[in-house]
Amino acid sequence: MSEVSERPVASPCVNICALDEQDICTGCQRSVAEIGQWGRMSNDERRGVLRRCHERATEAGLVL
């Protein structure tokens, strides 16, 4: 029996693409490097990026 492959973790892009002073996107909270590497990341790597995005958004007061 073959293993069912996992669906790719979706990009957090919300089409508000603008970088702040630290080169973090104000829309999705990913760094320039994270955005550029997203297509080559494993799902585990993508989930790590999403955790960092949530932490950045929380620190910036964008998430309660």
C-alpha cells in the first residue's frame, strides 16, 4: 500500500505585498527570504514559517 502524499501547505499571501523596514511583508509577515524560498520548502518548513509569521504578527499587535 502506497503512502498518500500530503497536500502542500498553502501560502499565507494575502496580496498586500509591501515590505517594512526589516524586509518583512506587511501582508503575510514573511521575510523576503521566506517568500523567495516558499516554493522549494517542505511542508514542515512551511509550517515553521507560518509559526514565525504568527509570532511576528502577534509582536506587531496585529493578532490578539
